[in-house]
Amino acid sequence: MSAHDAAPDRTRPDGPNAPNAPDDSDRVAARARGLTKAYGAGETAVLALDSVDVDVARGRFTAVMGPSGSGKSTLMHCLAGLDTVSAGQVWIGGTEITGLKDRELTRLRRDRIGFMFQSFNLIPTLSALENITLPMDIAGRAPDREWLDQVVDTLGLGNRLGHRPAQLSGGQQQRVACARALAARPELIFADEPTGNLDSRAGTEVLGFLRDAVDRLGQTVVMVTHDPNAAARSDLVLFLADGRIVDEREHPTAETVLARMRRFAQDGDQPGGPAPVGRPGILRRTSDDRFTRVCDAVAEEA
Amino acid sequence: MLRATLRGFLAHKGRLLLSGLAVVLSVAFVAGSLIFSDTVTRTFDRLFASTAADVTVAPRRDLAPPVRTGAVRTLPASLAGRLAKVPGVAAAHVDAVVENVVVVDRRNQPVGPTTGAPTIARGWEATGRSGVRLTSGHAPHGDGEAVLDADSAGRRRVRIGDVLTVQAPTGTFRVRVAGIAAFTTTNPGSALVFLDTPTAQAKLLGSTARATGISVDAAGGVTDTELKRRVGAALGAGTYDVRTAAEQAKSAAANLGGFLKVIKYVMLGFAGIAVLVGVFLIVNTFSMLIAQRTRELGLLRALGADRGQVRRSVHIEALLLGLTGATLGLAAGIGLAAGLMRLVGTFGVRLGSAGMVIGWATPVAAYAVGVGVTFLAAGLPARRAAGVSPMAALADAEVSGTGRPLRTRALAGAVVGAAGAGALAGCAVATRTAPAVALLGAGVVLTLIATVVAGPLLARPLIRVLGGAFPALFGSVGRMSQRNALRNPRRTGATAAALTVGLALVGGMAVAGASVTRSVDRRIDQTLGADYIVQNRTYIPFSPEIGDRVRATAGTGVVVRQRLAAIAVRLPDGGRVETAASGYGPRLDAVSHLKYAAGNTAAALAPGHLAMDAGFARTHGVRIGSVLPAEFQGGRRARLTVAALTDQEQAEAFGLKGGLLLGLGTLDRYAPGGLDSALYVNAAPGTGAGPLRARLEKTLAPYPNVQVRDQADYKKLVHDQIAVLLRLVYALLGLAIVIAVLGVVNTLALSVVERTREIGLLRAIGLARRQLRRMIRLESVVIAVFGAVLGLALGLVWGVCVQRVLALEGMTALAFPWGTIVAVVAGAAAVGVVAALLPALRASRMNVLAAIAHE
């Protein structure tokens, strides 16, 4: 993934305003051009995403960081086809998803995208195995047994498959969610704060699985996170602030990420200049102490 | 605290809407039936008060037969002259009123009502007490002139100068319409034909020396009571019934109000079922609201609210709901009563001339029912709310779980269920009707309670089975819907309970109805040997002239008349039974297959003889050769010898206690002037049944009140009459279903809200809107079918027990209406689909992002 307004090498022939996606879907899993998302209208409009251009590279682990209200979750939702965009275009592989109808979007999510959420979001009435195969069951497809076994083995869920979510620990539940995201072999996995509700040991474990999924299973993962340690496990970190991608770091470490994040905290919320429209004050106000706390905690550890 | 409660009530008003609707429905039916019956009472009181003479003298009513015998009781017309001389009497008029005439127009169409309401022929009185006022033409004079009431004239387009045929018990005669008279107060539903009084006496009663009553007017200053005393003294005590105007009005109103009373009871039945089912809905809604607000209640407790305050806050919410529901229900009840009045108007009964009557009892009852029911139903949830601990505010319980274990329920359900099963078993083996009915009642109530209490426990196994095919048929969508239905068995059980109650009732009645139908069929097959029966649709007796005409029809073989007469028999064991006896003409054996335990038809029908049911005889110590003192209408006494004992399955059906049977000659001797209840007709040798039917129908064309029926028609007539009753039950079920649907909607809507995050996730990972809707629909269907199956199972058990009780009365056949049962289960599934419409739509419209966003 590379953010165009920040990336130094702009080698691709087509510009950000190209009307159609270039057919390099073998290399790019998801792409956005001029992606803009505004909430509300007129005077009270707030820009959550401000003309973002982004490419998610296939087979890589990308992290998205930024203060609360920076638009990172919105970015993920728009890329995943969960949310509509105000302007711009989004592609998953070679398919433009902006303008797709709900039914086509649903099918696209079902067949091509995997999700992990902060609060696990497992179906309490289904067993672990049933949760894992749910997207394929919904699609009416039989799971690939061999692959499923491999995923289950990798995540160490073999002896937990018959359990209901309520009988599993938080870490185990998130592993089930991870298995669910992987089981259908989606083109792309979106993970929204996957370690947010876990203790550090379970969190490290889950991050390890995501890392493995990329390295060993060749998956593409996009992870939204607050946690510099989590971001450090990725191949590339994108920094979002006020609805724009303001920076990126290849092969990050916790320290480099933390240092960058600290600058946000020190600069206030305007590392890349203020958002041009709307009422930036609203965005600023949402930057929360949790973020500062995390930064401080990480700094102490370091 | 009160402010918090009010805010809570308003915040949840959407949730409470459905419960409120249940309250409105119950109250509307209660209020509607009260208003209706008050209006009926007022209207008829006015009608009869305006038509009753100061004092009325009538033949003594000594026997009250359980069926219509058609006998017209008379007294000597000369009494009028005698009474006119009594001091204090201003005038005494002769009444000649016959209630079961048939009036047909030129095209042989009946002019009067065909619904069972009477067509009355009577003498014209100029006293202003006739209840009518001449609007055109003139009063009837002499033979062959009549005045018709305006309603009938309008309905049948009869004009002055038209010729009508009057078929009275004494014979048929023609009249020309001389005038039209309108009802001054109201029309109680009957048709009226007026003749001048001497003509009425001669034509309707057979002699100008007879009268059906004497109307006595008081002289100035003499009260009705005083006049009654004087008239009574002049006539001699106990010889005649003497009534004041008030008494007469009351008894007339009571006679006529019967049909309208049925409507009142039906309405109260609806109210009852609405209340019963509504209670489940309200309990469920409040329970769910409290489960949802556990956190909020915990916070209130943590902030220092004590248990009483929390409980009161729920009670106040219930009170507000009850008050709102009762007020709206009262308004709806007024509308319902207006609708009912219009409905009975289509039957020719014009109510409301006195205006709609809303007595003080109506609003009192409405609020008592509305507030009482709501308050009662909210009691349990209120206790539960008070039990919420302050810790609940801190706990992270997001979705209300399955709650406390169901052990208490299991225990209570088992104990009550065992008691109920015991009672039903006792009912099934009982040998006498009275204890069997008592046990049946107790068993029904107890098993119903047990089923409702244990419903949540039964949900798990039953829904596993009912939804067992879902995963295979609908994949993960099916699996999730089945498990969602099992998620909170308490809630599922309570939701399904409304349907269970309604369907148990229907199941029981349907089995009873089918069993009675089959029993009657069997009896008809076993006992009826006639080719044709000539009978009135509503079993009203008809003129003997019809029998004469039938007999004279070419191709007719044996014709046996059946007549009924009121009779009282003193039994050897000292008892006295008041019943009706059937008199049959000779050759009864040719048209029926009676079985005798002793004796035979010839002996039974011989003069001065009598046959009775063998079982009844055994119970009361009657033997062949016993001589029983009998008493007929009008004080005629006889001593009848028991010559035969019949062995019939349903000898005592239709309230004919003792199954008394005698010869027509004997009957006519002691109860002269009777009418025929039925004619049993066989074709003459050499005549086909088909051609005979055509001829009989031609003969009977001028008599639209009777029809020719073969055995199949006769069965159909009986089936139709049972079906009318069942239709009423199905209407009750309809109401129960409406409320049950509200309950299912309620539950699903709340579940959808509770499962927002889950639904969001499912949508995120690719569940299509259609699939989501299907998931909710399947859950709804499985809950509804669960309720239906439980209810039907219970209903079938009840039905079998009801049949056991009926068997004691001779209805020995047991039949299951499988068609109805299958239809009901299919209907329940449809109900589930309908109930899921809105919640499913709501779930599918849910914003995916809002649903999965973290708090």
C-alpha cells in the first residue's frame, strides 16, 4: 500500500484522477482515488476523509494509524464496501465498488473480503467451527477442507471447534474471528482494532497469526490500530490525520511509529495542515486521551 | 423518581404500543357488549312497557317444555266480559295472538323473517298498545282483510291490495292487505299481520269463543298491583297467570332477548379471550423492557432508589398503559356497539330508537378490566425489576441471557400438570355426567396453566424437532434462526403461549364438534329409515295441513307424523321429570329402526301407553307395566302404562329427558291442537325416491317454511348447525391470533434490537438482506408453529375428554378433524411469516456500520 500524496515514487502511468482502474489487480488488492467522505451537510458538514488516494498492495500487511477521529475506521469501512463514499472511487481488485448496489456489495464482501473486529463479533448461537465457516455457509459454498484444517491448526483451535463463543476466552474468540476471516481465502482481510479488547499476550498472539497469514499463507491484511506495538508487526504503516494520509513508514518498529505518533500529539492535530472544509474543531475535539495514554504507555515500556 | 418513570414510559411508548393494543381490544369487547346489552334492554323495556296492558290475563304456564311444541294455549273469551264487571276495571279486551304463522306472498315467498324470528298474527286493537301506528290504508274489517307491518311490507314490496296467504296452525286462509302499520317504538325483528279480533279468534284459534289472553285496563286511581289483586280474586287463585304491565313487559323482554343475549355472551367470550391472551402479551413486553433496562434499573438502585421505588416505577408505567388502553378501548367499544346495532338491524331488529345506552357500569368495567389486567400482568415483571441488583449497572451484560434456571418452572409445571392430567383422566373414566364435567373443567384449567408455565421447558426439545430440518433446508440461515428461537426459552415460551391458548381452545372444540357430527351421523344411519323427512329448517313445528297434503301426494307410501308435547311425569322413585314427549303416528317401524330393550313399537304406541329410555327407566325404578301419573299442558292429567323400553344411543338428545315416546293418538288426546315437528315419508312401492321428491317439492311449494330432505340433506342440516357453533369458535381463534401476532411482532422487534451487533456483523461478512429477512422469518415461523403444536396437542387431549363426557350423553363416536388440524398448523406458519414482516424489514434496513461500530 502506498499513499499517493505522501509516497515519493509515483511510478505508475495513470494519475490519481484516472477514470478507470488500471488493470494491475494482480499487484493491488484495493485502491481508492479521491476518496472523500463527509458526514452531515452544509454548515455542519464534517470531512472524515478528504480526497484520499491509496493502494493496498497484495500479499502485504498494512497498518493504518492515527488519532481518534482521523478517519482511519472510515477509510477501512469505505475500502471494504461497508460505507458509501461522498466522492471518489474505490476498487477491490479489478472491480470498482463505488456505485455497486447493496446486493452486489454484500456478495463482494461475502466472497472476497474477510473481517475482524475489536469486539470479536462472533454469533453467540453458533459453535466456533460454525462461526468460522459462516461466510461460506451464507454463500452456500463448501469450505476447502484442507485449507480450513490448515487455518484451524495454525490458530491452534483444533480442540475448541465445538465450543460456543461464551465458552471461549477473549483471545480464543479473536482467534476464531481470525479463522473466520481466513477460512474463505478472501482477497483481502480488514481488521479493525483486532487487539483492542485483548490483554497484551493474547494481542501479540493474534498479531502473530495475522503476520503468519501474510508471510505463510500469502494473504493481504489491512489493520486499523491505535497500538504502536501492533503497527510494528506490519510491513507498512499509513498515518492518517484529519481525513488525510499524512505519512507512511515501511518496515516500522514500535519506536519509529511511536516517535511519529508523538509528533501528532505535540503538534496538536494538524501535522499535515488543517482540513480545508467543514469545522475542523469538531475533529480536533474528538482526539482523545486514550490515544495519548497509549503513546505514554508505549514510551514508558520503551 | 416519578419523572424518571414518565420519561421511561414515553421513551418506550413504541414498545408498549402492541401491549396497549391488546388492552384496547379487551376493553373494547367488554365495553361494547355492555353498551349493546344495555341498549337492548332499554329498547325492549320501552317497547313492552308501551305495549303491555295494565293487567294481562293469560293461560297458566304450568310446564316449560325444552323444545318448541307449537301448541297455542287459549282461555275462554268470555272472561273478558266477566272481568269488565270487576270493580276498578275500565275495559277488558280479548287478545288473539299466534306467534308461529307463516305468511307467503303470491309467489309463495315468505313475507316474514326466515332467521327463526317469529311471524305473529294477531287481532287489531285500537287501544294504542299494539306498538304500531297505521301509516296508510285502513284497519282490517271482517274476513279477508289484514294490516301488515311496514318493515315486512317494505322488505317484500307488499302493497295495499295485495293478497297474502296466512298459514296458521288451524289452517290456511287468504287475506287482502288493507293497510300498512309502522312500529311506534322499535321492531323486535318479527313480522306482524293484524286481523280484526273476531276474525283472528276464528281463523287463528278456531273459535270466537277462545282467546290467548285478556288485556285489562285500570280505571282511574287504581294501581296495576291493586288491579292485579282484584282480577286474581275474581278469577280464583292459580287458574290463570295474571301480570301487571311491568311484569308482563319483563317476561316478554326476557323471551325476546334470548337471541340478543347470545350476541352478548359471544362478545363477552371475545373479551375473555382478548384479556387472557393480552395478559401474556403484557407480561412478555414488560419482562423484555425490564431485561433491556437492567443496567438503567441497576443505576437507579446504585443511586439510592430502594426496591419499592423500582417496583412502583414499573407499576406506574403499567397504570399509565392501562389507563390509556382503557380510554381508547372504551371509545372503540362504543364504535363496536354501534356496529353491532347496525348488524342486528340487518336481521330486522331495529335498536337505538332509545339512543345508545351507556350505563355507569360500562366505564367502570372498562377501566377495571383495562387497568386491572395491565396491573396484574405487570406484577411479575415489576417484582423482577425490584430484584435487579445495583451491581447490574456495572456489569457488562449486553444481551439479556437465558436468565435464571427454569427449575422452579419445571417443578410447578410438573405438579400442576400432574394434577390436571389426573383430573382429565378422572373425567375420562367417570360414569356420571355431573362429576365428569366438573373434572373436565378442572383438568382443562390446570393443564392450561401447566402448559403455559412449562412452555419454556418444552421449547427446547420441541423447537429442536420442529426446526430440525432448517439447517439442512436453509443452511446456516436456518441454523441461526432455530438457535435464536431457543436462545431465551422463557421469552419464546411466553410469546408462543398466546397462540397455545387460542389453539388449545380450537383444538378441543374441533374434536368435540367432529365427534358430535359423527355421532349424529351414526345415529341418523342407525335409526332413520325414512326416504324423506319434511321439516322446518329451525325445527319450528308446522301446521298439520302440510302432513295432509303430503299424504295426498301421488307416490307417497307411509307418512309418519312426529309431534312434541310438554309433559311432566311422576316417577316411582318419587322424582318428577318435566320434559317433552314425542308422539308418533302408527307404522313408525317403517321409517325408523328403533331398538328396544323390552317391548316393541306397537306396544309403545298403543293408546294409554308409553315407552322410555331403558337407562333412564333403570335409574328411576321404572319397569314394564309401571303406571306413571303424567301431567300435560293446561293441567290435563293421565295415567300412562310403560309398555316398552328403548335402547337408543342418544335417546335424551336435544334436552328430551327420558326419551319419552308415545302414540300420536295418546298425545293428541291429552295435548290437542298440536303441530307436527316432522313428517317421515316413504315412497310407495313402485315409486322411485327421485320422482317422489320432485312431487313432494311441488306439493310443498306453497309452504316455504318446510323443506324435503333425504338422509344426506338431513345430515347436512345437522352438520351446518354444528358448523355455526364451530365458526364462532374460529372467530374467537381469529381474535386470539391477532393478539398472538402482536406478541410475536413484539418479541421479534425486541430481539432484533438486542441483536443489532450480530446482525451488523452478519451483514458485514456478506449476509444478504434477503437472507437476513429469511432468518427472522424462520425464527418467527418456528415460534408460531411451536405455539400451535403445543396448543393443538393440548386441545386434542381436551377434545378426547370432552368426547368422553359427551359419550355419557350418548354421543359415543370419537372423530379427529385432521383437515382442520393440518390447516391450523399451516395457518400458524403463515401467522409466523406475517408477524415477521415488520421486524425483518427493520433488521434488513439496519445500518451495517452503526451496528458494528464500537461504542
